[in-house]
Amino acid sequence: MAVVLYHNPKCSTSRNALALLRDRGIEPTVVEYLKTGWDRATLERLASRTGGGMAGLMRRKEAEAKALLDVGADDEALLAAALAQPILIERPIVETDKGAVVGRPLERVLEVF
């Protein structure tokens, strides 16, 4: 099974998700999205597969994401902001053939196995 971890190595929850997967013998493809950035197709797929739309992917601790969510920005506005500023997306996100989840709380990553 293909496993992708959208990862920020500076985030303890993201590091813990990587460790959790590896402890279970799973070596994911790691995408450091702050280095690579996002593309529209990936964000649209993740928004759909996680079930929360773009709002569900936004990192509410980031002031710009919170401001957009507070005014009820639509998916297109949230997508544009995330493409311009990759930090606005929550982490970690784990994607497998069975689905995708935002790993908060950490144990959620196991839902797609």
C-alpha cells in the first residue's frame, strides 16, 4: 500500500506521526510541503479525501488561515492562500489507498490503514 506523509519536520506532531508509522513497519513517502509547496490538484484531492473541504485542511493556529476561516472564505480563496503560503495547511496529513486524514490527534493517522 502506498503511504504518503505530508510532513513538516519542525512540527512535533508531524515527527511523531512519522515515528508512529515507522514503528509499525511503514515507510511512507515523505513530502516536505514547506520545501516543495503545494499544487492545486493535490490540495483539491486532499480536501476531498479528508472530507472537510479546504476549511478542514487549514491550520487555524496561523493568523491568516484563521482570518480567512472567520470570514467564511470559500474553498477557492482558501486554496489560493494555501498555494501562496504552504504553511497555512495543517500537518501532518497521511494519505493511503483507503483515504486521507489530518493527523490531529496523532492517532487519526491509523484510520487510513
